[in-house]
Amino acid sequence: MSQLEFRAAVRDAIAEELERDPTVLFFGEDVAAPGGVFAVTGGLQERFGPQRVFDTPISELALAGAAFGAAVTGMRPVVEVMFGDFMGLAMDSLVNQAAKLWYVSNEQHSVPLVIRSAVGAGGRFGAMHSQNHGTWFQGVPGLKVVAPSSPGDAKGLLKAAIRDDNPVIFLEHKRLYSLKGPAPNGETVPLGRAAVVREGTDLTIVSVSKGVRDAIDAAETLAGDGLEAEVVDLRSLRPLDLETVLASVTKTNRVLAVEEGPRTGGWVSGLLGMIAEEGLHELDDAWLIATEETPIPYSPTLEDAFLPAAETILESVRGRLGIGSE
Amino acid sequence: MSGRHPEVAEQRPDGQHHAAEGARTFLDAYARMFLIREFEQAIHRLFLKGEVHGTTHLSAGQEAVPVGVCMALRPDDYLSGTYRGHGHALAKGTDPEALAAEMLGRATGVCGGRAGSMNVVDLEHGMVGCFGIVGGSIGAATGAALSGKHQGRVSVALFGDGAANQAYFHECLNFAQVLRLPAVFVCENNLYGEFTPMREVTAGGQIAARAGAYGIPFQVVDGNDLWAVTEASAEAVARARAGDGPTLLECQTYRHFGHSKSDPAKYRPADEVERWLQRDPLGIARRRLLSEGTAEVELTALENDVRERLAAAIEAAREAPFPDPAARRGTEYRE
């Protein structure tokens, strides 16, 4: 099977949807002529023209407002907000307008828009260019929040997001852009469904985005310790596929949730609460790994210590379960 | 009430009007303004009786702005409005009974009782939405103008003077001008942002002139003069439709009620209020129609007709059922 790079997967998804649906538009800061600061969207303007693919001012609220207004009047805007951290500027239109229209209009009108952003730490970008904004939006009914962990999912989920009739927040981890992997099996990957990306019997590790790669790496090492970890990739934070998580926990009786972000208000805390509510009798152990309750530091030594990584997961599991090389 | 008033915009899609047709057209517009005034007074009474809930922001005194703007629009053009938006929706064609039912929280409301006074949306009539947060209409209309560019339609944002200090205003004016969007930004400057005089919180004291910094044509308009609003709007809409980009109109007007239901508006000087009441947009329109040959009996008959049909619409809305939470729980997403 041919290998697909994550950034090419994103570009191909946008290109294919621009091709198949004339109402799809793509715009954002530096996305058209310059091709995006992470070199994701080059060539799209040449191919589809400046009416459908264009650069915009650095005005995130205008971007979100324009996406909302265009989406309710017949277009399918795909917008890039360069760094997820900038989503605070776009929040009113997304949270108060886009997320609410379907319900408030008595289910007459919906808002088919996608806002995609580069997210995550590890790139030495500092406190305001490294956050994951998924949890900022996870508690907003009407929004969908998607964060792929592989090139195949990035393509399939983004195509599904563009075809979806609801507003979708799409998170692309910076440290996944150069990852290569197989193309998706089908045309699209359904939103709101988790995937078991590694099977195991002794422990369920739940994560999303870059955390899934770390969990898989840790699981491979743990196999050498005699522990078979199952890795569940949530893929969407909203809607949340609790069913797949519970099925895995029922099998393994232990769950670890790993988030690149603070535990207070983090998706891991909510997930553990839901697992406890629905499956307490299945649990022998449940814990989580998250970041310190501080902003993300710049210096490489500080940032590396701050971030959950495969090694963090490995040590946590070994310590918690009393296994390992010693 | 059917709400199917003659669509004034349909008769004059190019923004022009014949002298012979003008009176009839502006007569229809006057009827729409009169409807908005009566509607607001009815909602005020229903609020005092406890039948309209939460809060409500009445637009009495400002009717000439949305009605004049809609004179220049085609039915399929887009309009977005504010939380003071009953008049915006009625001007664009929303059925008064469905709008009243929405205020009353009934299942037959234009949004099934889910939206209430501040968040009405009626896309069937090109009403992209009314927005409960200051400035929201500007973003929505900018986006609708993006669609309009592909669809051959014009999009108008109605917003208040307070919104001119929001990021939405500055970001979207720049955005729309850079992209040459077919948008018209119409500020209803009623001189007060909630309880605070506009001039105390608006640097430079001018709203229209701000457009100049963005290279956008602008005009200060007498917002209580239906003819002035119509003329300025027609010019701005024609510019947008021709692909020449957005315009900012600052329509100066005055609200007869306070900001919201809890506000008696004691911060406004009595002489100022009196001066503006003398310039009531309905009075101005009525006098001009009479001076241009409409008979008093015709106006009175029209007013009585509007009043009677509205009364019937309100009664029908009051008799409509409340939405049953057990029968329809609501879904989060369109599947």
C-alpha cells in the first residue's frame, strides 16, 4: 500500500472535496498563494482559482463570522485558523452562532463549516502557539471536535468533516504533519467513532491525536514486559464514542487516559467520570496522564519535561502496575 | 395574518422607481413601518402582562431603517439583524404571527419557541439571523456576502452604534473590502449603547467616517426619513451588486423605549427625547405621503387594516400551544 504523508492527506482531502462540490470554499491566512505556514495547502489556489481558495487578513473573528454566514447561505467553507491558540479570537461566532443555529432554528438550518488548525506542543513555539484547543470546545453542544492521529484518518475524517452538515473543529498536531502511513480504506472515516488501533487484554490506553502515537510506542515496549495494552484512538472529542471505550475497558478492566493538556477541565477527566458512571464494576484501576497546570514553556528542557510522551506513559504504567525491567 | 404584504422590493429590483409607482411603493413601506410600531407596542403590553419572557428590546422609533433598507433589496438578498431585531425580521418579510408566537414561546413560532426575542432566524425570507451579542450580525452578513458573491445576491448587516466598537465591525469591514464582497453595513445609530451615550464611548465621535480608513464609501443618513434611507440603501446595494464592494451607512435614529424591558431610559435628557419624538419616522412618512397626494382616508384605512390583522395574528399566536418537551426533545446535530 502506498504511503501517505499527513500534510498531503490534509491537502488531498481539501482538494478532493473542492473538486466534487462547487460550494466548498477554502480560505485563511497565508493558505493560498504561500501554501500555508506548515506547507499543507500549496497548489490549491492554482488549481481551483482565487474565488474558491484565497488568502485573508489576520482577522480570526472575521474568518469565523464569514464561515458562519457563508455556511448558512449555501456554501461549505473550510477555514484555516493557523494555530489553534488563535481560536480564542474566533470564539463568539463559533460558540454563539455556528454551534447554536441548528437547535435554535428549530432544526431548520445547519452550519456546514470546518475550521482546521495546527495544534500541540513540542515544537518550541511557546505558550501561545502550542495549545490543544479541543477541550475549549468539547463542552459546546452543536459542535464536533475531531483530532486525527494518522494520515489515513486525517484524510478520511477531514473529508467527512467537509461533507458534514454541522460545524466541525479539526485539530492537526504539528508533530504529525511529517508522519507517513497508509491511505484510508474508504472515501471517508465517520466522525464521532473511536478506533481500537492496537489490541490488548491487560490495559486500555485512551488518547487522541499525537498521544495515540505515544501510546502505541509505549504499548510495544510494554509488550516486552508481558503486558498487552489496548490503544483506543478517540478520533473525536465531541461527539465522544464512550461505547468503544467501555467495550475495551470491559475486556481489560484497567484504563489510562492520556491528554496533552491540563487535567482540570481536560477531556481525560470527563472521560474517566463517564467510565466510572457506566462501568465502575468493570474497573480494577483507572488513572490519567495530563500536563502541569501551567502554560506551556519554551525552553527545550522545560517543554520536554512538560509533555506527556511514550516514555511518560511507559513509566506511569510500570509504576502503577508494578511491572518493568527492574 | 398572512404576512404576505406586497413585496415592495420586488417592484423595484433596480432601486429605481417611477413617480406613478412611488406613492404606492412607499405606501406599502409605510404600512410595514406601521406594522412594526404596532407589533412592538403589542409585545410591550404582552411583556407587562408576563406573557413575553426574559427580556425584550423594542425598536419603536427606528422603523424607517430596516424598512428603507429592504426597499432596496430583492427578496432573495440577505439581511442580518440584532437583538433589537423584531423590526428587522418584519421588514424582511417574516410572518408577524410566527414572530409573535416566537416571542410568546409557542410551538408555532418562527423558530418553534427555541429562539425567543433575541435570536430569531428566518432564512426562508433571507433573514440570516438576529444576534443576541453586539456585533454578531456583522460577521454573519459578511459571510452571507461571501455566498452572495457566488450567488449574485447582496447581503446587509444591521447593527447598532455599540457594535462599531466591536472587533466584528473593524475586522469585517476590512475583510469585506479586501475581498470586494457585495455587502452593505448599516449602522442604526440610536445615540446610546445600552445606557451610555454613544459619544462618550466612541473615539472620534463619528461612526460613518471610520469606513474611510478602510477605503469604503460611507454616508450619514437621516434614519428617521424612509425616503433618505431608501435612497442611500439603493445606491449602496447597486454598488454591491455591481461588484464594487461594501458601503457603510450610518442611519441616525432614536429608540422610543429604553434599551430593554428593565430600562426606563432616565439617562436621556427630556428635551432630547422631545426633539426626537417630533421627528417620529412614522409622522415624517405620513406627512410626506399626504403631501404627495395620498388621501387621509386611504392612510387611515391602511392603518386600521394593519392594526386589525396584527390583532388577529397576536390572538392566534396567544392561542397556539407551547412546545411539548416530552414530544420533541431536540437533536444536537443535523444527521
